[in-house]
Amino acid sequence: MLDIRLIREQPDLVKSRLAARSGEAAAKIDEVLAVDLERRKAETALQQCNADRKRLSKEIGGKRAKGEDTAGTEARVREIGDEIARLTEQTTAFDERQRQLLLEMPNLPHANAPLGTDAKDNPVIRSWGEKPALMEPLDHVALGTNLKLFDPERAAKLSGSGFICFTGAGARLERALIQFMLDLHTREHGYLEMSPPFVVRRECMVGTTQLPKFEEDMYGLEEQQLFLAPTAEVPVTNFHREEILAASELPKKFVAYTPCFRREAGSAGRETRGIIRVHQFDKVELVKITLPEESYAEHESLTANAERVLQLLGLHYRVIELCTGDMGFAAAKAYDLEVWSPGQNAYLEVSSCSNCEDFQARRMNLRFKDAEGKNRFCHTLNGSGLALPRVFAALIENYQRPDGSVGIPEKLQPYFGAAEIR
RNA sequence: GGUGAGGUGGCUGAGUGGUCGAAAGCAGCGCUUUGCUAAAGCGCCGUACCCCAAAAGGGUACCGAGGGUUCGAAUCCCUCCCUCACCGCCA
């Protein structure tokens, strides 16, 4: 959520930064300002009435103690009460309208974020490794089918299209990857492992910005008023919601494995081959809660931590920086990690590392006490470390052999328990 | 799922209709005393928002959340959430 004071004091700055993202949000700023003005007017009037009522009610108490008549004052307070009811309704309505507008307004891109309208404008920051030399590589669907690593048809029988069921060595590879990533981030990168609930309350989804704007992409449990988390970012970032942390305990670094549930409404037909886009997938997620001054340095290291997974697996990848038009709703700055897929002859996004600055923290009321004892909003960051099915797909495609078998990267072998799949 | 007891400031804990944003204690900060430490004494010590160009200052709200009763609610009533205890069921 954007700071209403910033909008009020520097509307042109806010508008121009939002415009770099999309015209739609920038156009709403004038409405926010108008509502804010009305809201404050109503609030000031309401407070004046409350002050009057408070004062007169005390007077009544004093007069009664002395046995004096209070009928006139009581009538007057009753009138004020009616006015208070009217003004309260008004204030609440403006409040809600303002909140609604602000909740649907995306974060301001960082001033240095590359300008652009969509993915084609995302600059490549660096790349690692090289494309493997493969003669007519099979894609992961063919490999997976041949080696019986997963079974989309039967998964559809269970849950519908867009679901996947890993089988045999495939299920084992999935598990090995999860454990490998968790061990790496906890033992070498200093993250605290979490195993959070997979279903969360609505407030959490609002806190990390999945709601209210993206409700059609979420799975909900209507009756219970709960949502299936679309990423561990939701339960883990919200872990400290409504808290005031000590500056000395920051940064907090969390890593969590969870399944992720996404309806992917509107993405039918795009990038949906095999296990590239499914309604339920596994992911190891990195989350940081930091001091504002340190969030950009922490963003770099978080990205490096995610990259390390691909390096240890020996998979060629590149890092791109998201341009203003392609960045996620909550992010001020974001890098994507894209792994090379020989089967699709394309790069696949396996991680998006975002610095949300105080955008989520405002919604969650997540603060820390600074050296002067003042409460300030924390910065929050998150990034996949990594998303499993696409790493799985890239791995078997990159390590396929002419005889149809698949090698296992050396670092993964202790987790997988074998050097190859055949 | 059932029954019972609770939810008050950083913590403990008083407060059952009016001068209560809230006693007291602890913790914290400042000062005094003291050879140092300890101890003692005194003072300060919640958050959010609004008014004000800003500062100074003033105001409103907040005692789990939301409604209601009342001139006036931490206090009375209703609904919900959460915690604890016991019973039942269960991986």
C-alpha cells in the first residue's frame, strides 16, 4: 500500500512513477486525493462533535452529583449524537473508499528500474554457464513419459487438467530437489527453515497483495473463509504481521517449502506444455524482512542465493531485471532467474526475486523500532529458491543422454540416491 | 464437536456506568545522592489519526473485533475471533 501522505504531498512524483508501470493506476491518483480531502473534512467535523459530546456528558455527571437539572443538556447531547452517527457513516464510507483505491494501487517502481512496457523490454543482467551441446534433444514431456517420471492423464482423472502427478523416480527427484534446496539455504545461506500452513486467512492474502486484486487467480475455501496459498511468501511474510520487531533482530531470513496453488485463470494455452504451468506445484521460497536501509543489499544477496541452486545443479541460466511495465504488483525492483530449456529452446522463469520495500509491510502493519524508539515499517523481500517443476523439466532436458537415460548432477546424487535415471 | 474460564499499556495486574488513556508494580530512559557498584529518591515513559505551512500546541479514537443500550461504556447486552482447561472424536 502506498503512503497516503506521500500521495498527498508529492502527487506528481507518484503519478509519474506509476505511469512508468501503467497509465491505469496513475489516472486514479486524482480520485484518491479527492477522497482523502473529503475524508479528512468529515473526520475533523466528527472529532469536533465527539469533543463536544464528551465535554457535555461530563457536565451532566457533575450537575447530577449536585442535584441540578440536566434535561436541556441531555437534549443537546442527543442532537450531537445524531450528528455523530451521520458523520461516522460518512467518514467510514470515505475511509473504505480510500482503502479500496489504495489496496488496488501497485507499488512505485524504484527510480532506477528500467523503463519498458512488457517482457521484451527486460534487460539481461548476467548469465551463467552455457547451453549444453545436445543432438535433437527431447523435451521434458517425452523424457518424462518414456521414463515414467510423471503422469498428466491420470492426474487429470484425479483433479482435472492442469494438475500433475509425479511417479516413481520422478517423485523421488522432486523430493530430492526440495531437500537439496532447503539444506543449501539453511546450512550455507543462513535462512531459518519454516513449515507453514498451506491455507491462510484473507488478511494474509491482502497483506502480501494477492487480494483484493487477484482473487480470480486464487483457490478459496468459501465456507471456511480461507485461501490456498499461491506461494509460501504469503504465510511466511505474514508470520510477523501486526508486530513491532527490534531493529537488532533484522534482517529475518526465512526459507520454506510448500506446494503452491494457482488457478491460472486466463493463461490457458500459454506456456502450459507438460509441467511448465500447473495448478499445484512445489516451491522452495526465500523471504526476508529487513531494515529499509539494507533492503537493496539484501535483495542482491537473496538473488545470489537463488542463483546458487542453479549453479550447483550445473544448469545454464540468465538473470533479467524486470522493466517497469512487467514488474509484479508489489515489487519496487525485481530480478527473474531464467533457466535454459533445450527441449523448448527457450529460457524458463524459475524464480522472481522482488524487493517490495515497505509496500507489503504497510498492509500487514509490520514495523520495527528504530534507534530513536520510533516505529517504522520494515522492508520485505521474496524470491523463489526455486520453483520445482520447471527446474525438474530443465534438469532432465539438460542431462538427457542419447540412450534415453538421464544423468543426475553430482551435488544432487546424495539426495536422489543414484547417479542416473533409466 | 461439547462444557467451563479468560482476553486491559513492553510485561504483571487493578478497575462493574461519569473527572479512566486507564491504579500499582516490574522493565526502560533521564536526573539527584554515592569513592565505585548496589540501593534509595525524583521525573519521564503507548499507538494511530486529525487540525495547524511547519514547529509549538490542540483534538479524536483505541482496554481482543464488530454491533447495541445510555446524555455518557474498559465497565451492561448481543454476535464473532482467539487463548487456556477438561470431555468426546480423530491422523
